Amino acid sequence: MWEREVYYVWVLEIPTPRWSTYDAVKLGVAPPKEVPATIQKRAWSSPIWYTPKAE
């Protein structure tokens, strides 16, 4: 009836400007077209093990 479960937490960061975009803005030039203007990082947790208590 009761089963063990495992969960993972996935995180997706909001898009943020790349360092090259910051540099271009500071220097007053157009950002390079070879790379995206923003980057979005991802992360995940270690497994979270859950075992319900038997009643």
C-alpha cells in the first residue's frame, strides 16, 4: 500500500544578460551576434528520498 518515492528539484533561472552584453553596453557598442545576448542556467538537486510511515 505504501511505496517509497524519490523526488528531484529542478530550478530554471530567469534569463540574464551575458558578460559580453554587459561589456557591449558599457562600451556603447552593439553586442556580438555570434553569441546570444542572454543566458539561462539550470540546476537540480540530489535525490530526495521519501518513505511514508506505516499506519
